Amino acid sequence: MKSVLYTCPFVPAEWIAACGLDPMRMTPERAGEGMPAGVCPFAAAFIHAASTTNACAIIVTTVCDQMSRSAEIIEARCETPVFLMNVPATWRTEEAAKLYRDELARLGRFLEDLGGAKPTPEQLIETMLHYDSLRAKRRADDETARPKGLPLILAGGPLRSTDIEIFDLIEQAGGTVVLDATAGGEMTLPAPFDRARLASDPAGELADAYFARIPHAMRRPDNQLHEYLNRELTARGARGVIYRRYQWCDTWHGEAGRLKDSLPAPVLDLVAGDDESDRAHVLTRIQAFVEMLK
Amino acid sequence: MNDTPAQITLDQWDERYDQLRSAGLVEPSYGGPLRRHLADGDTRLAHLRYDNSPAALRLWNFLLTEEDRLRDARAAGAKIVGAMKDLGTVAVMACSMDNVVAFYPDGAWWIPCMMELGAGLLNIADSLGFDESFCPVRAMLGAFVTGEHFPRPDLLTCSVGATCDDFSAIAQRIEAMGEKIVWWEAPHRRRPDRGETPVELPGGFVAPQCQVDFVRGELQRVADALADLTGAKLDSHMLAAGIEAANRVRAVLRELRQLAYTAEPCPMGALEMLIAEMLAIHFCSDRTESIAVLDGLLDEVKRRVDAGLGVARPGAARIFWINPVADLRVMNLLEECGGRICGTEYLFPHAIDKIPTDIEPMEALARMALADPMIGPSAGRAARICDDISKFGAQAAVISRISGASHCAMEGTVIADRIRKNLGVPVLEIETPPLSDSMRPTLKTRLEALVEIVKRQKG
Ligand code: SF4
Ligand code: SF4
């Protein structure tokens, strides 16, 4: 089956799958050289990985300035068709929601051009139910995992595959991540589908579960993100938040100060660059943070 | 009275001002010697070189008295609208209504330069978590905190979506501090897909009608907010009249640019032209007066062109300048290095294009908003820049990277490559902070080298 590459949490995997293609959500590796100074390391890593993909198409979203611009850089570097999907920053108006729904329809036409097929409502419902159950299992697994150390929330920008070691560093420092609230983690999973609506308007339910419900730093206003983290801090008994963002990422950087001011628990603000030697420094900072919380 | 064009210092302006006054200079209410603005803290003025015409004096005084104008408007009962991240759209709407004054909070961008960091706005932004990895517009955050550089707006709007992340993040922080913001979405402009109705936008980009319709809906929400603020509806007739007035500003500016950027010798300096261009976005809080100020500047430029006079030596290297520069002094430096401005793209060429008048006014504004080169692919912006470089006959381009700006890292390369490939014109990329004095020798060397390359090519 032809695969379609993407990384943004606002791209519904079930929509690609229902069109008969294989959704391949990528967690890019650290990029090599070749990007100008000032480019966010995650966007650089995505550009690098997407430009060398075997997938039949790449979906990029307008989730931030750098990602929007990444689309044309990837297009210039490879032959693979690129679809730039408009994800509105505003989310409280019917017009913004409609724009997102229209973009899903446009994505559907793009996928059809690649050899996909427009799904029937029954196919879409079946695919949505399948993905919904996978996510429900993931949530249940996360919730039943018993914290071994001090319960912490890991929040912030998306992780590259090489960044996953932050979970180990947190454990080494005596903490446990009880919620992955990075862009790409549990926080950015779509809401569980409303079964009644699913039966009558699957496309509408799909759009709403993603567009109306995913808290992300790019949304204007951004209160969903703050409400989510406040709520989950209490619900998960977390004692602090490790907030990890990339250098040159204004979207997640912009939230750091306010989260520190408003969350009812301490926040450790970690800036991730591209330097491997940061590891020891990061570990020391996490250790100090955990010590302080104990 | 000596009317020979020259670029003079602030000290020289003192003497020049007295001479002009003795010769019967008549000034508007905001007139006066330039030096008085130093007392307001605009200390950068002491390091700039200015055009010596009364028209330039009026331009500078108009610019530097905007805060007074806004406070007077408030005192007179006008409603004040802060149109954030708005390059010539919401201001046109707001100014179409009676008793409403729009201003551009983003203008705080230049306060750290003008006050040589004396206002402490960047320190305030730092303390709120917005460090130098953000563009200089973070000074606006400081300005909202101190309340010292503009009055608190009665209504604050901000475009988001395909606009820059710097601004979106900073505006969000401002909202979190208690300022209510009407957010409106600017979608990433794209080419029409198969089966979609294409619309040609002012400036030549093409977008699908559905995107124009969407923006139109967003602007209608802004119009509704204006109606809530004033108790009066912004109807089509009012908006058409507002568009006509905005088009007058744009028409004068287009003529001014055409003359100032093509005549030989260069009839008006880079600095004054930069400020003149900025008037197109927000009218410096007084649309009628901005037309008068630009008319004055245009008359002066015409006089000089007719007389074969200018401020730069004939044969100066013809440079196309891309992006506004955080330190205004760099515009003087270009001229000191033997260059002159020959075309610009300060992020808002669509705010200089004529707003269509043969279609429904809100539709016209929506098309204009969607024509913003910053909300579409960098390649589109680069193509328009290339056209303008050819049109103005520039011999080289300077891309003035804006430190911290989320768009600069990727688009700078796209634009530079396109110019080199399509036009074979040399391109210099520089990056300047709000105060560039410490890097002045390096900047000077690089600009001189560019001028030298141009001269060698000519030879
Ligand atoms: S980390 Fe930030 S800048 Fe980088 S791609 Fe994500 S939102 Fe954009
Ligand atoms: S200079 Fe660039 S990054 Fe800064 S506010 Fe303007 S468009 Fe945004």
C-alpha cells in the first residue's frame, strides 16, 4: 500500500487510511547540516527526512510559520508531491471549523489523485472506530502505568526520535512522566469520537475531534492548552512540568513564560538546540528540578 | 534661502530650521524643530542624517507626534483601534468610520532603535519570556506593559494564521495580560486547485475564490466588532469612501516611489522614503494629514527631478532593499557607502497596490489582504521582488534579515537564490539589531564591497 508521510497532529490518520492509503506519521531524526541558522531543529529534521522519503506523498500543515515554509523547501528538494494543509489558528468560529473541514475534503481529492479512493460513509466509520479503539487502548495503558518516581508532565514542542531519551533522563533523575503533553504525545490525540454523531456525520465528527479539541500552542486564543494542562496536573497528580521547546520555535517558546506564571506547579523550561553535548547539562537541570520538588 | 538638496545632521537642522522659519516657513500644528523630539527620549535622532527639505521636516514631525495625536483623539472622544499585524486592511476599515482612529501597535518595532534601548521595552519583553529569539516587535509587549507609547486601545484586532509566529505568540501574551483581542484568520494563500474559481489579486498573485470568501468573512467579523465599538454600522458606502481615500495615499506613494527610486541623481534619501512608505499601512493615525505629508514630499521630489538635483552623487550603486531594517541608521550607511535605494520590499508591497474599486468594497479588501506576500509561499514573494528589481533597474539587492524573525531563516535563502538565478544580480544578506553601532565597521565593509561589485560590473 502506498504510504503518505506527515508529522502534524492535526492530520487525521484515519482520513488517509479511509482513502485506501497508509498513513505514516513520522518522528524525524536529528537533521544533519544544511539548514540556515534560525531554523527550528524540528522543522529542519522534518525537511531532511521528508526530502528523502519513499512515501508517495507528504502532508505538511500551516501549524507554524516554519512548517508552512518547509513545504516549499521540501518541494524544491524532491519529486514527491507535497500537500500543504491549512490548519487555522483561530478555532472558535464556525468559519474556521469549516475551513478545516474544507481542507480535509481538499486533502481527500489530493489522495484520490494519488490512487486513493473516496471512502463511503461506512468505510470512514469503520476506519474511525478502529483508530479510536487504538487510541483508547493507548490512553488506558498510559493511565495504568504506575509512576516509579516523582510524577511529572512533559510538555512542549514535538520530539524527534533522537529526543525520546528525555524520558530516560527524567527517570534517571528520579522522575516519571505521567503525561506526554508534547505536540505529538497524548495531549495532541484527537478527542474520542461521539458514537451518535459518528453514525450520522462521520466526516463532521472527524473534523471536530481533531480541529475543535486538540490543544496546541498555535491556537488563538490559546486557552485550551492552559485549561488542559491545569486539568491534567490535578488529575494525574503531577508535581511539576518539564517544558521542552526548541530554539527558534516561537510558537512553544511564547507559552513558556505564561505557563510558569499560571500553572499551579513549578515549570522547568528546557531549550533544546542541536548540540549532543547538551545531554549532561539537561540531566543536571532535571535532577535539580526533581530534587527541588522532593 | 538655499534649496539645494542635502542630508544634514540634527545639529545642522537647528540652523536650517531657524533659516526656514525666518524665510516664512508655515508648519502644521505638530510642526517645530526636530531637536525637541530628543527630549522625548528619541535619542537615535542625534545619529541620523536627514533630508533638509521642509517636506522632510514635516514628515519627521508627523511621524514623531503620533502618540500626541492618539491621546488628543482619545481626549476628543474618538475610539482608538489598535490594528495588530495588519498591513493596510483593518486600518482602512477603521478609518472609514466616523470618530475612529486606527494605529499600528507593531510600530513599537522601532522604539528600541529610536530610544536607543532607553525605554527598556526589550528588557520588559525579556522578563516576560520574550528574548532576542523573537523579532524586535517584542518591544510592543513592553509598550503595552508601560502604557507609555500609545494609549490603551478601545479595540484590538490581530491577524493570525499564515502571519508570523513571533507576532502571534507576542499578541497572545498581550491578551493574557487582559487585553481583549479580536483574532482574525489570514489563511496561507495557495493557488487554486482544479475546478476552483481563480481570482487575480492586486499585485498579480492568484488565489481561489473560496479563500477570498473566507477572508471576507473574517473581515466582516472585524467590521462587526467596529460596529459594536461605535454603535454604527460600517456600510458599503462608508467603506468605498475609505478605500478611495486609502487609494489616494497609495497613488501618491506609488508616484513618489517611482520618481525617488528611478531618477538620477537620487532625489530623496532612503530614510525619508522608508518612513513615507510606512504611512501606507496605517496613515500614522491621520489619513488626511498623511496625504498632505506625502503630497509635500512628492512636490519636493518633482522639483528636484525637474532641476536635476539629488541627495546622492550621480552614479551611486542602485540597490533594491528587502525587509525593513531594525536600525534606521543603516539606511544612511548605505548612502555613505556609495549606494542609493532603487526599489524596496518592506514586507507590504500589497499595501501600496491600488485596492480594486470596481467590485464590492469588502470583496476588494479581502482580495487585498490575501495579496500579502508574507502569507503565501516565499517563492511568490521572491518572484514579485524579481519583477520589481527589473522594473526599477536595480543593480544589486540587500536582504536585511530581521533578527529573531520566524520567516527570515527560510525565506531569505529562497529569495536570494531566486534573484541570483533569475536576474544574475549580486545579493548581500545582512542582519542588524536595533542598535548596530558596534557592528558598523563590518556592515560598512560589506556594503562597500557590494557597491564595489556593482561598479566593477558597470565598468
Ligand atoms: S517546534 Fe515549533 S517551530 Fe518547530 S515545527 Fe514545531 S511549532 Fe514549528
Ligand atoms: S518583522 Fe517579521 S517576524 Fe517581526 S512582526 Fe514583522 S513579519 Fe513578524
